[in-house]
Amino acid sequence: MLAHFPELFRPPAKKLDEIPFVYWGFECGDGWFTLLKELAEKLEQLPESKEFKVTQVKEKFGTLRFYMRAKDARKSDALPQTMLDLIAHAESQSAITCEACGDPGKLSRKGGWWKTRCSKTECATI
């Protein structure tokens, strides 16, 4: 993923300590990588995306969270609506996509933890 989308996922060398993505990478299961690839492809097509970098990609409450901010600290971190819409779509799709394998899944709560999983035994137990 990093090699295919270096502009989005590789921030400038300055202030790396402020960017969780540098330390933690993708904090979600492999099942969402197709969603992330599709999102990255769409974002890269937008000229305004060149002004932003990915700061965090993770699972939270069973769904995908995808955060970006301005590359230039002097500019606003407010993302254009087109980018917000693409991110929101990927995040909503994660609620119906198994985080473990990528098959259709269901967001559910188990023992206090929210997860999106399919019905396969090997995915349900992760």
C-alpha cells in the first residue's frame, strides 16, 4: 500500500513524532485493505489531496477510521467536502465488511468490544 500511494501515506520528514501513522502503520485487519486501496485511488485522483497526508488509519468501535491533515502546518486541516465524502463512504463500508477477511460482515458487540466480522468461524474468533 505504501509503495503504491507514497504521496498519501509517506509524510514529509519534518515532525514525524506528531504522526501516529509513522509509528503504528495500519491499525486494522487485512480484510479492509481493499476498502483502503479503493479510497487511496480515489483520493489520489483529486488535485486537492496533494495538500494533505494520512495521519492515522485504525479500527475503532468496530469500524474504520481514516484521518488526514494538511502537509503544511500553516494551512487549515479542514478537508475539502469531496475528500470527506470519500472517507465517510469507506468508513461506512467497513461496517459491512469483515475486518479479518474482507467478505461481507456485520458490526456487532461481543463482550464489550465492537467488531465487524463475517460468519466464518476463523474470523468470528479473532
